Amino acid sequence: MQNETPETIEPSKKQPSLRRFIFVFFLGALCFLVTQVFTRVPLLNWLQGEPGFLVWAMSYPVFSGVMIAFTAGIFEESGRFAFKALAIKPAKSRISEPVIFGLGHGICEAVWIFSAFWGSISLLQPSQLILPVVERLLAITIHVGFSVMIWNGFQLDKRVRYLILAIAGHGLVDALIPLAGKFGWGVFVLEGMIAGIAALLLIYVFYSKKYYRKEESYE
């Protein structure tokens, strides 16, 4: 057994600073911008201008919708993985780190969506805003859950396995939208399913706390 010296145990005792939280939150927001706004969305816009892609999408609307949904999982979860591997050290962390990263990712997405549709949203009555706001809160919770899933791979030294799980899970969540159109699920049924998934991921976050260093506080 390797002897622990003050130098090796000191980093785990230090309480994460506000600067660290802001840094991780910022990287979470940047991850959304890089993987969606700057890459996936322009790529999909380009594909929608290609006749061959349009013919394929119209010929197989459900299949193409599910495949496009899975690209969200591929881009965003691979982005989370890359940011963690390259920019957020060390590999082992506290549970607060993926939670803050997921909040940055999800809140940035919410701001981007509300900004893009602000003209329509501003016309809604306050009571009509409840569903969009709840939907975004559920999406933020889901982003936190998948961030923890990616981080779990680093905690347990099973990085590729958890990356694949996160991509598959994220893809399945987004695939509910084209499937709802296929099977005629109403908006409340769809949101109810998303709420169920968000609840399961929230439970998963609390379950995952055992894989992380304890959040220690000192007076």
C-alpha cells in the first residue's frame, strides 16, 4: 500500500473554490455551444439543403427522425467526454463537478432556445409559459444526469462503456419526439415520459454519489 503524504492528500481536502465552480459551469455552457450551435445545427442545416438527404428523410420519416435524434447524443455526450478528458482535471472529482457542468450545459441550451423563439414566446400568456419552462427544467435535469454518467466512467475507469451508455440514453430520450409523432402521443404524454426519465436520472445522480470523493466542509 502506497504511503500517503501531505502533498498527496491535500488536494482532496481542499474545498472547491467559487472560481472552480464558475470555470466548470462555463465549460459546460461552452460544451453546448461547440457541440450544437457551432457544429451539429449547422451540419443539419446543410443536410436539409441537400436533395438526396431530403428524399431519404421524407421516404423514411420515423427512421430518419430517430437517427437525427441519436446525433444529438453522439455530439453532446462525446463533447462532454472530451471536455472532461482534456480540460477538467483530475480524472477523479467530487459529485458537484458533473452537476455544475450539466447545469452549465442545460442552462445555456435553455437560453439559446428561448432566445431563438423569443418572438413567439413573448406573445404567450403567463399560464402558457408553464409547459415550456417545465420542459426546460426537465431537460436541464437530464443534462445533469448524463454529465454524471460520463463522469462515472472516469471515476470507475470505464470511460468508453459509460460514454456509449450516455450516447444511447441521450439518443433514446431525443428519439421520443419523432416516435411521438408516429404513434400520436400528445404533448402531455410526451412530457410525462420525459419527466419520468428525468426522475430516473435524478435518482441515478444520488446513487452515483458513492463513486465520488466526499464534499468536505471546514469552518
